[in-house]
Amino acid sequence: MNRVMWIGAALLLAACGSEPTDDELAADAWDAISGYESWGQADPWTGIQPSGRAHGAFVQIWFDDVAEGALGGTIPDGGMSVKENYDAADATEPNKVFVMQKIDGYDEANGDWFYARYSPDGSVDVAGQGAITACADCHNTDTGVDRLLSQRDDPATTDE
């Protein structure tokens, strides 16, 4: 019986020190972006802008205080970006909500960015390592702006 107790205690301790799953990170990220519509937007990406990449025909982008304060450089741990995509410039409801969150130690090969795509109701379409091919493969093309392509591209002249 004593051996069983030790094994149980070891398993409990191991579980307490485990890393959160991508699903848990996605749920936490959705909670963290509550009210993001009041976050800052960076010129020239203010309001709904045309886009020709994977995010759809039109997008709108916000940055939390952590990310906004570091735009153009390396985003610190916890910094977040939210992007909504739309079918039209005059749309009032997004099709999808995309989140990038910097998490130190999450995925060094991909700049420690956690990616998630949600439906507007908050249900997760894809997140974390499942989003690497869809998100990081494109965002990794420009590490000079810490993978925030909106900091490199001008919506008036490119297909961001």
C-alpha cells in the first residue's frame, strides 16, 4: 500500500508541474482578449483594411498595451495581437478572430508565439501546435518585426 501511495503522490506532483495544453492556452487567450475592441491600433492598420492573405478580404487589428508598447521591436512575454477578418469593408461582424500571444518558452522555433483562430462566439477552430502550419509558416517569413507582419506591410500597397 505504501508503494501505491508514493506512485500516486509522484503522479500528482508531475501533473501540478505540467505545461498547459494548447486548448487551455486558447481558452485563457480568449478570456484575456475580452474587450480588445478598446485596445490600440497601429497606423496604417487602423479600422477595417483590405487584405489579400490567409486572413480574408478585409481585416482589423488590435494590440494590447504590452505589444503596442513594443511595436517595431521584440514583443515581450504576454503581448497579444487580435485580428478580425471580414468579407467587406463595411461589415459589422467578423468571420473569424485570430490571436497571437507571446509566451516565453512556448515554441522557440516559432518565436515563442502561440496562435489561435476562433469563431466570433469564442469557439476554437485551431490553436497552438495545430496552427503552426496555418499561421507560423507565413508569420515566420519576417522575423525582423517579431513576426507581426502588420508592422512591415502597408495595407495601401501590399496584400497583408
